[in-house]
Amino acid sequence: MQRYLIRRFIFSIFAIWATMTVTFVFMRLLPGDPITTMAGPEGDPAQIELIKQRLGLEEPVWVQYFLYIKSMATLELGDSIYRRLPVTDQILEALPRTLSLSAVSFAAGVLIGIPAGIISAIRRYSIWDHVATLIAFLGLAMPGFWLGILLIIVVGVQLGWLPVFGYSPISDGLWPWFSKLILPALATGTGFGAILARQTRSAMLEVLSQDYIRTAYAKGMRERVVIIRHALRNGLIPVVTVMGIALAILLNGAVITENVFAIRGLGRLFIESILGRDYPVVQGVILLVACIFIFMNFFVDILYAVINPRIRYTD
Amino acid sequence: MAQDTIQAELEGQRENRRSFRYFARRFRRDKRAMVGLVIIIIFVLCALLGEWAAPYQSDAQDYELLAPPTLGHPLGTDNVGRDVLSRIIVGARISMVVGLSTVILAAIVGIVLGVAAGYYGGWMDMIVMRLIDILWAFPNFILAVMLVAIFGLGLTNVIVAIALAYIDDFARVIRGMVLMLKEEDFVTAGRAMGSSDTRLMFKHIFPNAMPPVIVQASVFVAAAILAEAGLTFLGLGVSPLTPTWASILNDARPFFTSAWWLATFPGLVIMLIVLAVNFVGDAIRDINDVREYGPGVTS
């Protein structure tokens, strides 16, 4: 196990390095460059020179690459080209918004998806199962932005129940923070909840047909105890794997949802900076996303071994 | 001769379950799958017929701006008086083309990578898998956004970007199948009888790896259609001038609260086609009993 962990850790570092290298190449391949955008197509040569120097673009590419890796490794992400603010500040400003959105979306997905899947499995082919299955299929098929739009129109505008735009920091109070996140979180979390529901249902069905469940019933245990103490424990193992991709699903979703609900989070920052060729910001956001993502997977693998002691990572 | 006889016998054992007739019979009995198939056929027809099937020219403008659904305009008109139904029918083409061509592209590349990694193993596996791991470190949709930003807008670029961004799942599934199958007795038997690598791969391993690949392909088509819609919504789509389902929605953004039909119908058709693809994919999975994949699960 220990050796496995060390290997995984080394691989994670490698993956982050590779990701950053790919990003570097991507950024140089992007059509258009920040210099012409900043100085205009017929910009003053002296000004262009100045911009080049400030951005370190006059060095040969391999020197740029070396400096880039060094700055990434030391987390000196530089300044945004346009807003002239340190990238770190911009990311730190956007991060809590995206994390809040992801956390509430995750909670919504788990709270809806897992119970729905369990009910579907233990009352298979009942009306509840059919309704849950139908909703799960619809949730999987709905484009997140469309669901967002519908929620804004119906709940936000027609009914006027909830605010529909922007974000309030949690320091402004729990309710203002939460109320503005409910609709975006539903838009992001529904697809995730649907995947969880389907996965939970099939995993639970698998477990419920096992001998030890029958034995538990035969011993005269109440259904609730059988389900909670015996079935859930094994039934939720495959669900944990889905949790591993939860972050990816939620981040993908956040890119779109933040756009629909005008939340200035990481997704917005990423889209804006990629469209504006703001290299340092794009690099910073990607570094962060890749790190979170790679270590999250690492963590899920460990969690997997903890939940299911039969899994032993060898080699 | 002897080799062929034994092979025919080996294949004959699975013939029953693998035959098309068996498949068609199970498929017809699945109500959801049939509903899905009908929806897909309707949209494919829309895509093929395009303007021919539409009641109006998709860019023809009526005097009635933002008219709610009536008999003349069953799904209403947009802000410049164009018939929404006609635009949705014409827009089917882009969704179908994106869904189909991304999956073909991704399947070809994914199969080459997956088979190379799984069958030959060793350093080939090492390189391919590390490449895939890197792709995997990016959430798919975010990667697609980056790729479109690099390639630029346009149909081909969107297709290539989506195919590349979502390819990792494909390659992983195929590699896993190949790894499992190449240890099977019938492959060893084929090898012992002197079959070449190519023959083993295409005659023995590949046909058996197909069911999960097809299931993965259906998941992929659904994801690709949703990805195209998302990209278009962010302004990174095919072209602002071509009507696509997502661009009809996007153009209507300022009028959402006053014209519910503009906010509803284009999204509804995206949902319908993805739903239909998922239904059909699920049915294929059930028939082949490929357990390990949930519906629509892709990072």
C-alpha cells in the first residue's frame, strides 16, 4: 500500500507537470496574441517592446518554458495581462464562488440522487421506481444551461421566490449566500444527481440479490436494518467511484452555470481569459484545476481502499 | 481447413446470443428503446430533409415578431419573425452531424489507441496510457472549450475538439476490454494455431470487445450533442449564422421572460434527442449485459 501511494504521488506530480507543459504549448498555439490586442494592430513599436518585456515574450521559447515551469512550481503566477492584478488574487476571489457552487451542487446531487436510487432499488418496478427513473433520464438529458434558464424564468421571475443573479459571500450571512446558490446548484447538480441515482440503483440491486441479504432477512431482521446495515455498506462502493468524477462533472457544469447566473467564479474567469488570450490567468486556472482534480482522484482511490478492505493496492 | 472448422465452432457457441435476430427481438420488446429509436429516426429525417421538411424557409421573416404558438406558427416566431419550428427542423442537421462525426472520429482514434495499448502492452501501453491520463486530468468540457479556442470556431473545429476532449473514456474502455480478452482461451487457441496479430485482433478480440464499445459510443453521442450545445451557448460554437438548437436558444436570451416558447422548445429538442440516444444505449447495454457502465457517465 505504501509503495503504491508513493508511486501514485510521483505520478500525480508528473501529471501536473505534463498538464502544465501541454497548457504552455496550447497557449502558444492559440491564434491571436495579447500584444496586438493590447497595443492595437498598428501599435507603437516602443510600446510593443515594452509589453513584450513585461510579459517576457522576447526570450526564446525554451527560456520562456523554463521560466514558466519555475514560476508554476513556486506558485508565482504573475499578473493578469489586462486587469493588471495578480493572478493569485483573481483566482482567490473567484475560487470561493466556484467552491460554494460546487459544494451546494454536490450536496443537492447526493441528497436527491442517492435516496432516489435506494428507493428505486428496494421498491423495484413500483411507481416510485418508475418516477425516479424517468426523472433521472430527464436530468441526464437536460442541457445544464437550459435547466438554468427555465429555473430563472419560472422560480426566479414568474414566482419570484429566489434571487437569480450573482453571488453573496458567506460573510454576508448564511441565507443571502445560500439563496443565491440554490438555483445555480440545481442547474449544475441535477445531472450529477441523476448519474448517482442510476448508479446507486444498479449497485443496490446487485447487492440485494446476494445471499447474505437473504440470510439477514431470514434471521428476522427488520427491512430498515437490513438495508442500512448490510446492503448500503456494500451497495455504495461503486457509488464512490462516481464521486471521483463528481468534481469533473461539477466543474464542467460550473463553466456554463456561472455564465447563465452571472457568477464571477473560476468558470467565468477561465472563459473570459481564454477568449482574451490572457495567458497568465489561463495558466493559473488550469494549474489549479489540474491540481485539485489529480489529487482528488488520488484521494478517491485511497477512500475506495478504506471503504472496501478487499481492495489491496499492490505493486 | 482445420483452423477454420475450429474457429467456426468457437464462434458458433456464441452465435445464438450474438446474432442480429436475437438482438432485434430483445430490442423490439424494450418499449423505451423503441420510443428512443423513433425519436432518433424523426430527427435524422429532419436533418436529411432540412429546408424541405420545414413549413417555412428557416430565415424567412414574418411580420409577426415574437408571436406565441398558433396554427400558422406551431412553435411561435422569434424576435425577427422567423418560424421557430422551421429553424428547429433545420437546426437538427448540426446536432446530428456533430453527434455522428465526433463519435466516428473518437471511435477510430480510441480503438487505435486502446488496441495498441491493450494488445501490445509494454512501452506502447505506458505511452498511450500516460497520454490518456493527461487528457483525463482535464474535465472534458473545459478541455473542449480550450481546444475550440485554439482551433477557432466552425463545424469541423468543434467536431475535432469534442472528439479529442472526450476520447479518453473510449480508449480506456477499449484497452480494458482488450486486456481482458487477450488472456481468453479462444485467443490463445487462435495464437497456437498460428493466427497473425492482425487476424487475432480483428477476428477474435475486436468483435468481442464491440458491445461495451457500442454502449460507450451511445454515451459519447449524447455527451457530444450536449457539449456542442454548451459550446454554442458560450459563443464557441459552429457559427453565429447557422441555426443550431443551442444557437436558437442563445439568440433568444434577451426575450426569455417575454417569450416562453423561445426558451422552451429549442432546449426541449436537445433534451429529447439526448434522452432518445440514452434509451437506445441503455437497451443495447441491457441486451449485452455489459454491467460496468452507468448511463451517460462521462467526466
